[in-house]
Amino acid sequence: MAWQPPPPLVSVIIPVYNGERFLAAALRSVLAQEYSPLEIIVVDDGSTDATRAIARRFGDDVRYVYQARRGPAAARNTGLRLAQGEVVAFLDVDDAWPAGKLRRQVGYLAAHPEVDIVQGLIVQQQWNTSAPGPDLVFEDVSEPYQFVNLGGAVYRRSVFETVGLFDETLAENEDTDWTMRAWEHGVPKVVQDQVALFYRRHDQNLTNTTLAPQLKMTRLFKRHLDRLRASGMNPAERERPLISAYLGIPPLKNQRASVRDENFTLISNDCWGSGPYQHLGLMFRTPFIATRMFAPCYLELLKDLRRYVTAPAEFIPTSRYDFMNERRNRVFGAYPIALLDGAIELHFMHEPDETTAWEKWKRRRAKMNFDNLYIKFSQDPECCTDAMLEEFDRLDYPYKVGFTYRDYPEFRSTILVPDYFVPGAPMYFLSRTYFDAIAWLDKAHGPDTQAYRRAVAIPHPQLGL
């Protein structure tokens, strides 16, 4: 029998903050892998519960490290600095691995030296709080799907020397940011068609306690694009579909990939407006990209669109909407706010300064086609009333759609999106589950918005919905 090299040492890094309910189960799922050699590093990021005591119960099988509270990215970096393994794996304290995950993925790495990351599929599980007995019971709530999650993959330790560590300025989504940087560096990755992670949902998930997940994801993509431009790479040449495939966002199914007239302009009160252009691989022919308008201003703009879009603007220090001033100070940062023709507030939520915001607005405004307009409205929960939805329904635009979180059968222009508030899910992906946006842009069924409602909601593989 030919000599076989010994399997590589795998360092498993488990960051934890007040995870006493879940830590033991996570550690058992690692030890049940029956893989050797193995080191398990639990990085306690300032817990005040029984995390230390639980980790210590596992004796020499677990290396426990405590640090003052610095966030998950810093905890992962601490683990990386301590790791001795040639291969690194991560597991969030409230998730678990299926049997054989390490053996399959590490075995592939060992057999394919040209590959640096081996990723698998994810199954979402929901905590069944009504199950009898002291043990936590989680039940599958999705089919297997592919998406970015550190726990679903294994990594050569050397790849972090190429890409760098996790960005400790990010309170969340540091895994997506790191994966984008890995793509930028050309790090080779394969995805195995086998489940490699049980992503467990419960009332203490980080995504349940943080704000504006869609905004934060959009900001990650902007950082990604800025890095590409700084490196001299043309984002338009590389951005689609490669980055989406690398992140695990699958091609959108059950929709046509083209429209007969690509010279259309979408008017949108939020980030939805970029989704169809990106889906179709088209340049933006609208200035309403990465901007936000709230219902009173948006409806006023739609009454005299050409006037307001082409009007001069002044930048103002604060919004008329008190709730937005509070969020801006606490969450978003001091992004620019413009006042169009002294009346319409336009929030450039992803731009660093007024000059950049206005230059992009003017450049994209010049590409508008006022003869082929599509109008999209979302029922923002802060200040959109039923009367405003009725007003939108009466506006004289043949192709318009409003996405709502409550059903309004009396309004022909509205489409109910039951998962309107799913954390981390871009509205375009949520809405296309119930509304065929590509057929709408192709005018396939005429101007009746209801004709584009999907009779059977299509699934969201990337969200497990």
C-alpha cells in the first residue's frame, strides 16, 4: 500500500459572547466529527454568563481564551493568531456541523492543492421551544442552499496571509466582506453539493438585534467596488456574475434573462431600483441608485417628476424626519441629504460626501429615458399611510408597482410581500418571489400590475425561503 501523508491539523475557531445556552452543543458537534488531528479554540468575547465554565468542562479538548468585548471579527482574528493548524474552520456558537463535514472538506483540500477554500451547503434550522426535555431541539426549515457563511467551509491557513484578517470595524457581515476580498484576490474555491452547516435561528441571533441589514450589505458592495476601482479593475467587466456566484447568490430562476427594450428608467424610493439592472446586466439609466426617499417626499416628486429630477439642489444638515435624524446619528453616519427644488428630500445613504453624491446624481440623470418609465414604491413603515398608498394608486403612470407588508386588494398597483421584514434580505430578492419584475419591465402583460403577480411564490434558495 502506497504511503499516505498524515491528515492536516485543523484549527476550529468558535467565537462566543454569552453563548451558555449553545456552546456545549456546538462543541459536541465538532468533537463528533471524529477527525484527527484537531484543535478547538473557544474565543470568549467578554461573556458575562457561564461560557467559561462550560468550555472548561471539555478539558484538554478545548483551548479557552478570554478577551474584553471587541466583536465577532476581533474574536475570529484572535483565534486565527492562535491557530496552529494548516487548515482553519469556523463555527458560530449557536450553529452546528453535520457528521462527516470535516472529513469531506479537508479531504478535498488535501487532494486538490490548487484549491484554498472548500464550501458546502447550508440548512436553516429553527429552535423548537415547545419540545419536551432539557435538550435544545432544532428542526429543519429550509432546503439546502448555498450562501456565504464561514461555518459552511474550511480554509487553508495560508489564505489569510493573502486576503488579510477580518475587518474589526464591521459589527457584522465581516464574513461577506472577507469573502469579497478573497474573490478580489482570486482565491480558488469549490462548493460541494453536500450539507456542511446547520444555521440555527432563534431569538438571540445577531441578525435579530441589529438594524438596517440591507443598508449594511449595500455598503459592503460599495466598499468592494471602491477597492476594484482603486486597483484599476473595471467593475463592469468583473462584477456580474462572478462575484454573485462566489458569494453563493444563485442565478435568478423562472424569469427571462432579457427584455425587448433595455432603454428604460426605473424610479424607486429605495435600493430596489438597482436590482433589475443588475439582474439583467444593464447599465443604470436612473439616478435613483443607492438613494432613499420617504413617502411624503416621494409622492410629491412623482407628481412633477421631470421638474424635480432636473432641479438644482442644496444640501442640508438634518432631515425633516426626526426618526431619520436619530438613526443617522446612531447607525448610518453623516451621509449627505439633498433638497431638490427646496422641497424634496433625497438621502444619499451610501455616499461619503456631497460632491460625490451630486456628481453621481447628475451623471446618472443624463441617462434617463422619460419616455419609458417604471415607477416602484415601497410602503416604508415609518411614515407611509394608507392614504398615501391610495394616492400612489391614482398616479397617472401606466407601469407602477408598490410593495406592501399588508394586503390592499382595493389598490391595483400594490403587491403584498409577506416576508417584507426578513433580516438581511434585499427587497428586490424578496419582491421577485411574488412579483415577476422582468416580465413587467418587458410589458409582457400590459400595464395591469396584478397581471405580474406570481400565482405560486417561487423559492429563495439563497435565503432558504
